[in-house]
Amino acid sequence: MVHPKILAFAGSTRTDSFNKKLVKIVAAGAKDAGAEVTVIDLLDFPMPLYDENLEQRNGIPSTTYRLKSLMSSHQGFLISSPEYNSSISGVLKNTIDWTSRQGDDEAPMDCYRGKVAGLVSASPGRLGGLRGLVHVRNILENMGVLVIPEQMALAKANDSFNADDTMKDLEQERQARKIGANVAKLLVKLTS
């Protein structure tokens, strides 16, 4: 059996981020479906705000190259995106902007093209970050990523997790795990 490699992360660097908690649950669903999953924290890949003048002066930051290498070595992504002002978080957008830059001996969007992604979000609000997911989906699809249609927007995330970071609502946890499993299963079909 093919064991697809999936990279999972949240578009937040906040220590107690609801999205970090949610993406780990989604990643568990992908693991249960047979994928090799690497969960990372964008806090470990600090990058300055994208600025073309900075790039021309100093080149692409080494942390960006490290992340691009990780992204390139995986066939899929699981991304949990916070919603900031009805859109994508600045951290996630900046990460996408830097990692989409073409380095030496790379094709444009090299670490994105042909990948499969699953999207989720978590927010204390009533819509759970749903409006921001529309923007994340549009950006990724424009870059050549196949984003599965199923997604999850976890509302009232501030009251959705137990002390051990499991979800209080078992149906919501099942739904989150299913997104990870669906990405893994699609990758198995595509690579078999």
C-alpha cells in the first residue's frame, strides 16, 4: 500500500491556538488512513514580512528554504487557518508569499503544484472561520493545489476543546478526522 506524506500546520503562531489543536486532530485522521504525517509549527519558521526589495537585497530567507524543502517532500497539506477580519491570517499569507517565490533551480510554485490539501478553521465566532477558508482555497487553487471540497469551520472554538486538547463534541472530532482521512485516501488513489 502507498503511504502518502502529508504536511500539517496551522496558520497561527499563537502558543495556545485553537487552529493548532484542530490541525493535530485532522492529522490524526490522516494517520489512521495510512498517511505519514508531519505536523509543524510555523513559529519554527520565522520569516520577515514579504518585501520584494528585501528579497532582492538578501535573497530568500533560509527558514523559507527549509519550509519549501519540507513542502516539496510531501504530497499533501492539511491546513488549519484562523480567520482575521473575514480573511486569511497574516502569518499564513506571509508564509504562502515567501514559499511561492522561485528559488534557484526551481519551477514557479514548485512546492505547491500538484499537491492535495484539506482545509479547516477554528474561531470563537459563530461562523468558525468559514469566510477566511474561501480566501485560502482560492489562493491555493490558483497555485495549482487540488483542495478537497470537504472542509470544516469550528465555531465557538474557545469552548470546543478539553484540557488534553481532544474535542468535547465527538461528532465534530469525527468530522475533523474525516478531512484528514479524505486527503490521505485521495492521495493513495492518485499515486497508485
